[in-house]
Amino acid sequence: MDSVFLLIDIFILGIILLLMHEGGLILKKIIKFFKLLKRRIDILNAEAELKFILENQ
């Protein structure tokens, strides 16, 4: 999963560099989207880990 986050970070940095001259609202919305996506991935990982722990007790 760490590689997924690394790819997301690289993608975000690329977008930031492309939109630096425009700045503003588009960049903020893209960053907000990826933060929400990361939060959802974290929740799914936690659910999977909890399920694994509960099944293997």
C-alpha cells in the first residue's frame, strides 16, 4: 500500500507543478480530492486489518 501512496504523492506534486502558474481554486479542489481519497483508503485498510485480526483469533 505504501507504493500506492507514493504514486499518489508523485501525481499530486506533478499536478501542483503544472498548476502553479494558475494557482487558486482548481489546485485546492484537486488537493482536497486526493486527501479524501487517501482517507478512504486508510479506512478500507483499517477495516481489512480488523477483519483479519478478528478472523484469526
